Amino acid sequence: MNFFPSRALALLLAASFSLAQAAPETQKTEKPLSREEAQKEMERRIESFGWTRSGKGQLGMVADITVPPGYRFTGKSGSRQMMEFTHNIPIESQVGVIAPENLQWWVLFAYNDVGYVKDTDKDKLDADAILKTFTEREKSSNEERTKRGLPKLFLDGWAVPPRYNETTHNLEWALKVRDESGNISINYLTKLLGRSGVMSVTLLVNPDEMQMALPAYQKLLSGFGYTVGKSYAEYRQGDKTAQYALTGLITAGAGVALLKSGWLAKFGLLFAKLGKAAYLLVLGGLAGLKRLFVWLFGRRSDPQP
């Protein structure tokens, strides 16, 4: 059986080797985490985000989402922790995250009280012009990421060009996002239009997982609902109206690219998936494993590498 290397394991080995070299004295005094301890520590950190596994997940004061069996949901506070944990900048308007139990992919919800968005330009969505706007704002976005010590992100074009569903009043598109190491994430966005604003829903997934994840993602969205009086169909003359139509709604978020950070999400399952041989390779060959966890989890009581 070939245990090496998934991208996750390759990153794990590289990071552990680097940390082991940087702190040889620590290697002599710290005992590496066992397989069970490593997995429990990862689960403990993720669990601390505060998850709901049944019923309804409240998305601010305007909507909710059904949490089906096998899924987990966390609200605004937990979603901010999830963003930071995956090396993304939290968004002020975010209101929740839902994901499969194994976190193979995840979905971010953010609500913007921009008013009622008219769909008068639904037949005039210019994908090329919209993409140009995104790329023009890439530089300023990366400047902010650099200030925060985060890797730069670059747009590699459409995975799905913008399209509008007149029946559901959903606007959707997908962008390919590449980090400095060449890893690609898909940002699959759905804008759920409401009476007084827009719920932005972003699926974070790897390219090779997108087709598998999309049916489950779309089924999840069938459990989304605005509270009474907040739906698009309940618009009344005199309600607040957005200053832009559909094209403006897309470009309003230009420059905000997100990274799935799949190797972090899958880290807790790595040992179980790759088996005993890979486990021995990591623990036997790299004594800096515990410091890798300290680095990942940010334990403030321990020295930072």
C-alpha cells in the first residue's frame, strides 16, 4: 500500500521537519503526541468552535438553515474562529458556518443589509468584465493579507461564470483561487436575495471535490429560509432598495477570496486514513510533531516557533 504522500501528509512532513530543525532543544524534552492524542487534540480545538448538530441554525436575525444528520453548524462567533483557523480574514457580516461532520468542505454564510436588489440586468451579466474587476482588486486584498501574516491569494478565472435563477432569485458563480504554493480552492458563491438584503453563501471546496460536493450543497440550501417578512417575494413599494443591480452585487465583493485550507480540515483524519505505516513515519522520523500542533492551535502558554 502506498501511504505517501497525499498533499496533507506532504505539508505535515515539511512543517514538522522545519520545526524540528528550528527547535532541537525542544525535541529532547517534549514527547511526541501519540496517534490518539493527536486526533483528540485536533477534535478538541475544532469542537471548541461550538457546533449544533440538529434542528435549525440561526443565521443572524433574518434567516435559518436546517442542520441535517451528519452535518454541523456554528453561528457568528464560531464561524469567525473557523475563518481564522483556516487562514482566512473574518468577514464582519458573517453569521454562520455549516459543514459535513468530517469537514471535507464547508459553507460560510454572510448577510448584508443592502436593501432589495433589483434583477433588471439579469440578461446582461458580462462575465469577462466582472472577472476584470475581481483581478483589479486582487492587489489591495493581498496587501491586507500580507499585513496579517497570511499567504497571498490569486484568482485563476471562473469555475462557473455568473448565472441567475429567476425562479429562486438566486445568483451564483464560482471562482478558482490559488495560493502562493499553487494549491487551488474553489469559491462557489450563491447570493440568496431577500426583501431587505442579501445572504451570501460561499462553498469552500477543492476542485476535485466540487462535483461531488455540489449536490449535497444544493440540497443543504433547500433547507435555508428567510424569516417571515424577509423573503424576496415579500417586497413592498417603499422598501429600502439597493444602489446596484445583479452585476453590482457580484463586484461588490470583488477581491474577497477565501481559502479552503483543506489540509488543516483533514488533519484530524489523516492518521486514520493513511494507516499505521504513515503514523510511524511521522512519529518515528520527526520529533517536532508536538510543536507543529502548538503552531497550528496557537497555544499561548507555549513558546511560538
